[in-house]
Amino acid sequence: MFPILSDAPYAYSKACGIISKSFTGKNYSALAGIHSLSELERLVFPDDKRELPGHELLLDLEHRFVDRAVSQILSIVESYDKPPSLLLNMLKVYEYSDLKACLNIIASDKEDLSANKEMLASKIPHISDLGSFKTVRFQAFPDITAMVSGTEFEFAASDITGGVDITEIEAKLDMQYYLGLIKSLQELYAEDRKVAQQILVDEICLRNCVWAFRLRSYYNKNVDETAKQLLDINVSAVKSADTKAAKGRKSHSLAADALLSLDLPLDTRSSWNGWKWEKLLNPEDPSAHWSVNPRFFQNAASQYINRLAARSFHRIPMTTSALFCFIKLKQFEEDLLTSVAEGLALGMDSAGVFSLLEVSV
């Protein structure tokens, strides 16, 4: 057995307490039978009910779901005198997400940026409060140079002002994020690292597949354009902290499954037989012509990663990988609550949303 960080028992105990009160696993049933946004608000935020009309309440709830997840994750990270870098990098996903949102606004409103910065500044998206762990100066929005100067995101300023396609910038940000996670994995003892790396390897593979589907279906990117934007990360870089061992291992890219998918037609189901992630594709409907549904695949991939995290959370208690799984569970819960809220706003009930997402209650 390997040494346990002195702060880990308290952090793990706190994480267990949070999970026991979260809408995960067996607690999904608490969300069953919800028919309105106000009901959902009372359930999740019983002490903070706000009198807002439908659309405003939806936006408010979406922001509060994110803030709730960030606050709970932050409370675990701050339990350490010196937080493990893996957990810090997991927390930073919210900074990456907020930066992407800002870059998309800037990219779509370049005329407003040059003509009226004050008007564009009013479009700033909701920004997560990461406390002392934030690096981007979002208060400088929409001045992207001022926002990212001196940070690891400086390249985004020159890219966006230089006219680089926003999908390429997002792909660069994703690569940087995942490489940061991979690097921080190497700080863990082998047994601890194995749990988190299994989830991370599958997540990167699936992220590449989702991105390939989106680029082909929504952006009409061709094979070469799509391939350039995948995370071409070597699996040996993830699975070994020993560089000598890594050199001796056969190379395998975590983009391989997505690259294979590029040669398969999006509208012929039989062509996907035998593909590694075939089980996550949308099923055939006898009454309609089949085509790959990127959103369905993304939901199925998210549930797959959530199940891995749920099974692994208690596998090695009081370890960094256990808290890695905790963060994964909280992020899935956040996405689930957001999906339920969006469904309710469209007139569905929570049971209908669960059915659509194929989440078992």
C-alpha cells in the first residue's frame, strides 16, 4: 500500500457526505415526478427559492447548478494544505469552459468588438468563482489580451484576433486541458494512478469520437479537417510515469477510434458493426432512416464515464483517484440537473427527460 496524504481522510469523508446528499446513483429517484421548474428549484435549493418567470428561472437554475457543483468541488480541493495537482486541474475545467464561452461571443461579434466594446461587455457569460485558483481575468472581457496575458491561455488571444477558426481554438484548449491532467497523473503512486487513468483514457477516446461526430454533422468538416482537431495523445504517455517503460510500449493514439469512425458513413448503421463504441450509438428506428445522432452518443458516453466513476469512488478510499471520481460524479449530476431543467422548460416532465437521456431511475 502507498502513503496517504495527511489531508486525504478528511477530504474523502467530506466528499462521501456530499455524495450521500447528491442526485447521483440511487438518489436519482428523488428527481422522479418533477413537473415544473419551481418544483425542481424547491428540491435542489430548498432555502433559496426565487420568484422568477419561466425563462429567467431556467437561466438562473442553470447558473446555480454550476455554482453548486463548483462550490462543493472547491470545498474538497481547499481541504488540502497543498491540493494534488490532479484535483486542481480538474477544477480548472470550469475556467476552460468559461473562456470558451467568452471566445465564442468575441468570435461571433467581432464587429461589435471594434465598434462598441461596452455593448459587447454586457454579453459576458456566467463566470464560475474559483476563488484563489482562477487565472483568467474575466473582468476585462471582451479585451481578450488583457484577460489572458501572463496565463497559460495567451495563445487564445493571438488566435482569435488572427482569425483562427473557433473550433480549432477549442480543440487547442481541450488538448491543453487533457495534457495537464495527464501530467498530473504522473505524480500519483501506481495503484492510485491506475484508477483515474482508466477513466481518463476512455474519456479522451470518447471525447474524440463526440468531437468527430459534431464536426462532421454540424460543421460539415471533411475528414482531413476533422482529423486535425482530434486529441492525438499517445496512450503510453498516460499509462506510464516511467519514461523507459513508455519507450518500450507500442504506441497507440487515443484518437484511433475517432479516426476509424471518419471512414464510416454517418447514415448507414450496418457500417458501424464492430466499431469499439458501437454500443453507445443511437438505436435504429424502423419508422425512420438511421443516422448518427451526436447528442445521443454524447449522452451515452457521459453515462458510461459516470458509471466508471461511481464504481471506482470507493475502490481505494482516501486517495486522489477517489476524489477524481467524486469530481466526475458531481459534474455528471450538474449536467443531469441542467438537462432536467431544460426539459421542464420545454413542457416535459423529469421522467420524460430521463427516458430521453436513457437514465435509469
